[in-house]
Amino acid sequence: MIRFRPMPLLTVFSIIALAVLISLGRWQWERFEQKTAAAEEPVAEMTLANYAPIEAGLQFVYGVRPDIREQGWRVFAPVQYGDSIVFIDADFFVGARAPDASEVRFPASLRFGAPVSGASIRPEESGPLTRAPDLLRRLWFAVNLDAMGRNAGLENVADYYIATDYVAEDGRATPNPFALAPGADALPPERHMGYALTWFGLAAVLFVIYFAYHINVGRLAFRASRPRED
């Protein structure tokens, strides 16, 4: 026989907290499944053979490189490609300190119009919590190609950008770590699985604590049922 007298206020807050924890866990698990599937998707490749660099239109997008686990700024260089403007993710400055646009030179690998190849990526819409851009300093916290083009005084901006190899000053090329399939991002799927297990674990702990507290204060008791007398 179970005798249970739940504490009203504690029960209400516990139900709300449990719902939030489970929702967060499900969301992280869905992201794990989405990224696992996205990792298996091929990334479209594209080559620009004839283009003209637009050296005054550099824009900088904050990001964290998954290969070196460093925060920094991606350099998006616009080029004229036919009738369109195409941004090329061509360089990366390590460090949280934002670069000074007046001191950054146009990437040498694009300056002379040599053919450039890389992943053709259509960026996803930024989330509601994304930090607003600093237009005067050309700093962005999510890729927004149309807005980046307008900020540089450019029109007819393509809805994709090219993530090409990063070329160091010594000429060595490094694969662009942001050349990811649609739906993927720099955070590996395993991290989302870890977050999901953490939220689900907290939900389980809350569940146990709730009933343990009720037992401790005498509001939940288990009694053996008495045998019926004939």
C-alpha cells in the first residue's frame, strides 16, 4: 500500500523543471541525429575560373575552428563572378580580438584572379540569439550574405559562398574546417550526445530527489497490505 501526499508548490516546480530538462535533452539528441546524418552527406564543390576581386569589400565572421579549437575571425572576400557577387571564405585570424579592416589585405590567393575551388555552401538562417553585427567594423556573428553585400555596397550577391583552403603566408594550404555539409556545424555530433545525456541525467536526478524528499518528510510511505480475513 502506498500513501502519498505531494507537496503542491514543490510538485509544480518539479514538473516544470522536469519538462524543461527533458525538452533540452530531446533537442540535443535531435541535433546529434541531424549532425550524424549531415556528416555523411557530400559537400558540393565548385570552381571559379574567371572572376575579379573586389578588394574594398572584405567582411569578417566570428567562428571557432573545429580543427584547432580556436576562436577567431573568418575573412569573407567578395569577387565579381559573371553578373553575381560571390563571397569566398578565404582566411582566418586566430584570436577573439577583432581585426582592423583597414589593416587587412585582400587574400593573396585571390588577388590575381587565379582559379579557386572549394565547397559551395548556402548558409542557414541565424538564430534569434545571434549577436547583432558591427557594420562599421564589418564584423558578423553569423553568415548573412545579402546583408554582408549591402554593407560593402554590393548588389546581386549569390545565395552561396565558397569555402576554399586557407593559405598561410608561407604558401602552405590548409583545408577549410568550415567546409561542412548543410545542417552541420563546427560542433561535433558527439558533443550533442554528451549534452543530451547530461540533461536526461539531471532529469533523472530531479525525479529521484523529489520522491526521496517526500519519503524523508513522511509524505510518501510504503506499507505492506494486510491479508484479508475471511
